[in-house]
Amino acid sequence: NAGGKAVWVIDIDARALTVHTSAAPPLTLTDADTVDGGDYLPGFACAVADLLPAAGSRTSEG
């Protein structure tokens, strides 16, 4: 095995991202935070807001 795994769960309605790893409890970040790749993606960093649609841009589907 090459290493651990990480899963990012994005909640558009809550404007949040939760990082799940085998090494730590889940970490929830808001659109004001920056997520980094940790040991899984060294050197990667991204504003959580950049992963979400602009606030108020969602339309209802009928």
C-alpha cells in the first residue's frame, strides 16, 4: 500500500467542505477557509469558496 486515503465531501447548501481521513477525525471547513492537500497532495491549497458556486447562484430545478 502506498498510503492513506482522504475524502472531501462538499455541502453546497452549508457552503462547507468536510475532509475525512483515516488518520484524524473529520475536519469541516467553511467558505472562508482554505483546504490543503496535507500528506495526500503535498503543496496543494485551494480556497473552499473556489470549489463552491457563487453565493445565491443556485437555481431550483423543477
